Amino acid sequence: MDKKEIEYRISELKLDYIRLQNDLEKLESVDGKLSPLEKQIASIEEELSELRKRLREQ
């Protein structure tokens, strides 16, 4: 991945993260099942961390 691709992917992940956070808040308010969303959020956080690391190394 080049720098532009990494930056684009980071932007996509940020949007997904925001959407999932909103969904999580809605589910919390109705006592819904949170673990699948929490796993997705954790996965996004890991990928963001890795992409930012790769971006700094370039």
C-alpha cells in the first residue's frame, strides 16, 4: 500500500468506527447485545493502529 491508499483506508475506517459507535450507543439504550459491535470496534482500532504505524514508517 502506498501513502494515499493507507490514508484512504484510514478515512474509511474512521467512518465505520463512528457508525459503529452510534449503533453501540443505540443498543446500549435498549439493552441490546453489544459484544459483536464491540469486537468490530476493537478490530477497527487494531487496523487503524497498524495503518498509522505503516504511515509513519513511510
